[in-house]
Amino acid sequence: MMDTHTDAIRRSPKQEPLLMGRSQMQDILAPNMPKIHRQVFFNNELGIVHGDPTLFRLIMKQRPPFIINDHRMGIVVRGEADINFNLQDRHLKAPLLAYLGPGTIINPQRFSSDFEIYGVILFSQFPTPFAPGQLPSVFNGQVRDFQLPVDEDDQQTARNIIETLWQLVHQHDYHQPTVHTLVAALMHHYDGCYRKQADQAILSQSREQTIFNRFITLVNQHCCEHHQIGYYADRICLTERYLNTVVRQTSGITAKDWIDRALITRIKIELRHTDKPAALIAEEMHFTNPSFFSKYFRRLTGMTPGEYKAQP
């Protein structure tokens, strides 16, 4: 049960994702730093959240959905929340490890009044702590996001690493190689927890759910280049008809609807948050011509790309 005193996130079904990167977060936090500096740390390379829910509440006031361009690892230590990650609704409940990778679209819907999280954000300027080819596979782009219920030992291991990072970054002229090594340890821990549960899930979930999960992962990765179900059916080694049947039975909507949802979300981000003309976006999104791009967008949103971009 959710806490009876909850904060609901009201949102429009056509609201576009907003970039929530380092500069945007610092702009939001700057006026509040005197109140939250004991729970939040930021520099050009990384951010650390140390348990206080204030940061989460401040960001929620910015009217989600959001898109991120960095790596984020968190531990939900108290409370629960309902959040849509990359088109899929998730219920988060402590204790839980969460990872969000670059390109993740986040649409919070509800969180309990006692929601509390510890976490680390690796901004784009954070130097990779791994040699070429040694990056744990869960962070190399194959996995966009995950949320893992964990036992006390796995939660405590992650929390101990974050606690050590928190203490270290508050030392004068802290030793960066040590920070990078601790971040590498945290990434290895998350990768290990994910692999362990992924192996168990493969054994326990139905064939249909496995196919659907694979399909959604591919759609999130390739919707900008591949708009037709045939590409995804080929990648999963199924016929288009069978894939569509499985997706519809598992999720209640068709495979093409999932592709369209993901593609329209990406187009909206480009229209709202870049200065690219619609013709260039159409080319980058692999539409045959700008006219077809405009008709496609209007059919799914009720407005032309230009009308959408001109909205306040």
C-alpha cells in the first residue's frame, strides 16, 4: 500500500520530456543549497544524494517527464513510488537498487511521503574508471535501465560504497583516483546484482514475457532508425505475426503501437530541445521525406511538427 499522505505527479499525456542533466539540476538546486548541502553534493564530474528526499521533491516540481544524459545508480532505502521508465510502468519499493542510463526517459507518477534514496550520478565529464573493453556490460548501452529488489547484504554493500564516497568528496582536495576506484566498485556491484537476477528471471519467466522484454529493449535502442515491426522480428528470430501476437497478449497493445510511442517521444525531444529544422529531424529519424514525417507526427499527436515546436 502506498502511504496515505502521498504526492501525486499531475502530467499531460502530450507533455514532452525535459532534459535533466547536470546544469539543469544545479540551476534547480542552487537557491536551495543552504538547506540541502548536508544531503547533496555536486561538482562537474559527479553528484551524490545522501538520503534526504528534498532533492527528489525539488526536481518533481519541474513538471516531468524528464530525459537524462548520464549514468545514475540509486538505492531506495525507504518508501515506494510509481514511475514510468522508458515506456514501462514500474513500482519501486524499498529495499531496491535502481540504475538509469543515458537516454532514459523518466515519468514519475506517484511517490510516498517517506520516499528516501541514496545515489550517485556520473556526469558526462566523469572519466571512465575502466580500461577500453573492461566496462561492466550492464553500463555499455545494452541495458537502458533496471530496478532490482535486493536483500539486506546487497543493499548494505552499495550503501557502504556510497557512504565512503560521501565522506571522501568532503575532504579538502580529495584524492580523485580513490573516488574513481570506488565508483568502479559500485558499478561492478550493480552489474553483479543485475546479472544474478537476470539469470534467475530467464529461468522463471514465461517465453512470452522474455520475448516482450527483448522487444521493448530493442525498441528503446533502435526506434529512431527502424520504424517497422519486421526489423524487430528479425532480431528476435520470429515472424512478424507471432511477435505482434505475443506483444499484444503480454501488454494489451500492438508492437507497432510500442514503436510509435517510442519514436514520437524521441521526435518531441528533438523538436522541443534542439534548434534543428523539421526536415533535418526527419532525415535523422530515417523518414523517407519531410512530408511523410509531418503526416506521421500529425496523425499521432493531432498537430504538425511546427505547431508542436511553437507551443510555449
